[in-house]
Amino acid sequence: MFWGSFNYDMKGPYHYWEPETVKEKEAAKEEIKRLNEELEPLMKKEWELQNGLNRLSLQNLPGRTPKWR
């Protein structure tokens, strides 16, 4: 994959990504899985607090009640 920017009188910055190996893909998936397991409860708690405070008004808000996914 290539990422770069081009201007009228100059090139760059740019970067080439090498193809990912199977081993690297598996390691990345494991890291993502570990991070999700670690951060999911914290983010859900923060979302519930924030969402609850947003919907605290005395009038009924239109639309469905938000649900965590």
C-alpha cells in the first residue's frame, strides 16, 4: 500500500507499507482481542454514564433508547 501527497512543485511525504505476513496478522488479531477484552467494560461504563446524563432532561426524547454494541 502506498500513502503520499503531491504538491505543485514537490513530492512527499510518502510511505510504502510492506504486505503483512500471516504471523503478523495473527499477532495483530490477538492484540486487538486482548485490548477489546481489557477496554470493553471501561468504555461501556463511560458510555452508560455519558448517555444517561444526555437523556436526563424532563421531557421525553424522540427516537429509540440507545443500546451498547
